[in-house]
Amino acid sequence: MTQAEVLARIRAIVQEAYAERRGLVASARLGGAELDALARRVEREALERVAALLPQTALSPELEGIREALAELHAALEELEARSGIREDSRRLAQDEAIWQAFERVVHLLGLEGAF
């Protein structure tokens, strides 16, 4: 698969996840905590799918930026997991924040902010 094809597939994954997340917001039957948990699950799964598509070498600037965002997310999640003396709900909130920021960064790198 060419880098252009990889980038197109990544865009499709992110657009699908963004649409799914928006659909969750439209479902007023969910409480705030449930909504956030489901939105982070959608984002995390999309980022995992994106990571699986990234080639190992010779990346375009867009793909390299995405790789860097995912590497930073992975490092942040590892640091949070290794951290002691933190309440589990605080750890979960920090993990959710890291996932959300990484997803939004990928959206930005793909130039999709205004596309939804």
C-alpha cells in the first residue's frame, strides 16, 4: 500500500470515529460519565487502527506527525500506568485526557477540524 493510500485509510478511520463520537453526543440518554467513557473508547480504538496502518519507514510529513502523536500517547499512558500514589479515578481521567488530546492532534494533522 502506498503512503497516499495509507493516509486515505487513516482519514477514513478518523472520520468514522469522529462521526461515531458525534452520534454518542446526540444520544441524550447517556450520562456524562458514560458518554465520556464511550467517546474515549471510540477514539482509542481508532488510534489503534491508525497505528496498525503506519508503515515502518520513509514516512510523509503527515504520517510522521501521526506517528509522533501516537508515540507521545503511548509514553504518557505508560508513565501513568507506572505512577504510584495516584488514585485510580485520577489515573483514568489522565488517561482519557491523553487519548482525547492524541485523537484531536491526529484530526488536526489530517486537516479535518472543519470537515465535520
